[in-house]
Amino acid sequence: MMARVAADYFLRPMVAADVAGVERLTDEAFLDLDVRTRRPGRPAPSGRDRAAAAAWRDRAAHVLEGDPRGCWVAEDGSGLLGAVLSMRRDLTWLVATYAVRPPVQGRGVGRQLLGAALEHGSGSLRAMVAASDDPVAARRYRLAGFTLHPTMLLRGVVARAALPVVERVRDGSAGDLDLMDSVDRQVRGAAHGADHELLLRSLRLVVTDRPTGSGYAYVAPGGGPYLLAATSRRTAADLLWECLAASSPDTPVEVRHVSAANEWAVDVAMACRLEVWTEGYLGLRGMKPPTPYLHCGFFL
Ligand SMILES: CC(C)(COP(=O)(O)OP(=O)(O)OC[C@H]1O[C@@H](n2cnc3c(N)ncnc32)[C@H](O)[C@@H]1OP(=O)(O)O)[C@@H](O)C(=O)NCCC(=O)NCCS
């Protein structure tokens, strides 16, 4: 199953032994991108620390195990050049990550990789990707039929005096898996399924389950939301406040991947004096931007 794509490199399906190498090459590519696109006021790019790299490898191995046909690498005699990881959840195709090593970008490797992954998505009604600020990625995704919705990054030290008392949110557990899948289907058209089991092992989960609205959020390390979904804006705002309250009083927190459809999150950010920046795109096919919903970069 090896496809020759040029004189000096090959595409092949990714295997478990590639996970560590793919972690390193994606870290290299995204660090290079962060340096190229860094804007005033943003922290210096640093790449993943050991804990983040280990968490990334766990997530990549999970996607590969469930969707081996959605995961491809490019390599030549020197080693891995690039990779794409994608998965199907219900009738939605999702791109988890996509990168080519900086020294070989612009040689057509990325086009070949995305083309191979697109086969895995054929037959899906919908598709989602959290696209970076890289104009080359935007070109590749648009040419693959994605509509690019610009997204915001809300960032800063939370004004503690603005934090409301949130009474409707409780800590979640594996007992909430059905609730979360049901909210996911309602809001983004596809459940996360086994992704929730993986996320539950590494992140704190908070849940609201009331007649007036249900939802959940995973709290990012250091506070802020990693992934948030709800059936009403009021519930979503409660969950976001809970995630923001988990930040430390003097360290900036980030709320990423906010599409214009999620103005409720911008209003929360205004109330606690976070800054609004633009960062990347939500690339969608066959669907509108989900709301109330704050996707995560990897599992969407
Ligand atoms: C996005 C990425 C995976 C693409 O891989 P690649 O091997 O560099 O891409 P390709 O060489 O196949 O394609 C590059 C395309 O961009 C075009 N291009 C080059 N420079 C460009 C620029 N500054 N602006 C817009 N397009 C540009 C090329 O002409 C080519 O288009 P074409 O094939 O239609 O002629 C790779 O650049 C990368 O790793 N970027 C950093 C990480 C990232 O942002 N990943 C996406 C995460 S969502």
C-alpha cells in the first residue's frame, strides 16, 4: 500500500511506531509557524513542553487506532517529512493535525498528504478543521472545499471581581458520556464518542444538566476551556465562567477558537476584561459554525 509521489519521497499510511516522530515534526512545524506569525502582545513561541508532548502522543495514538485510513505520513531516506491525522465521527470528517517539516514545505508534500486523507472523508456529510494562520494551510483547505470562518482568541488575566457565583455547574465523570454525546450531536452534528474517554483521563470535566440547558466543558491545564458545548448560551456562559475561575489570579488565560457565531463568549471576555485577537480559522464543509460551542484544535 505504498504510493510513490515523487522521485525522492513517499506517502504511506501512518503506523504506531511513527507517533513519536510525528509529534516532533508537528511541534517543529507549529513552532516555526508561531515564530513567523507572532504578533505584538503574544507570548514568545516555545513549542510543547514534556507534558504537552506526552499528551499529544496519547491523542495521536488514539486517532490512529480508531482511524488508520485517515492518518498518513510522507517520508524520504532522511525520515519523516510530514503527516496528516484525520478521523470520522458519525457522518463528520475531522482533520486533527496536518504539518510538513519547515525545510521541505512548499514542495507539494502537503498537497499529497491532504489528498490521501480526503479519501477517508469521502462519503461524510460534514467536515471540520481548526486551521492555523498559515496562508499555505488556508490555501490547501479552501482548495479542498472548506469554508474558512475566521476565529478569535480571547486572552488576558481574568478580572476576579467580575467572576459570578456559578451554581449550576458540577464536576463531570464517565457517567456523563451519553449526555455529552447527545449535546455534541445537537450542537456540532457528531458525537465525540471515544474521544471523551481519552479527554476524561487527562482533563477536568465540568457539566450542567438542567431542564433549561445542558452542556459540558473540559478545563485546560492552567484554566480556560479546552472544549465546550452546550444547548443554550446561558449554560455555555456558566461553563465558560467556571473554566475561567480555574485560572490563577496573575497568569493570563486563553479562550481559543471563538467564531463570530459564539458572541456569548466574547461578551464573557468583555466582562472579565480579556483582550480580543484574531487567530486562525474554523474550516467547515456542509455545516454552519456550531454554537454555543468552543472547539478544540485536535478533536474539534
Ligand atoms: C500547511 C502545510 C501542511 C502545507 O504543506 P506544504 O508541503 O508546505 O504545501 P504544498 O507545498 O503542498 O502547497 C503549498 C501551496 O501554497 C502555495 N503557497 C506558497 N506560499 C504561499 C503563500 N505565502 N501564500 C499562499 N500560498 C502559498 C503554493 O503555491 C502551493 O499551492 P499550489 O500547490 O496550489 O501551487 C505546511 O505548509 C505546514 O506544515 N505549515 C505549518 C503548520 C500548519 O499551519 N499546518 C496546518 C494546520 S491547520
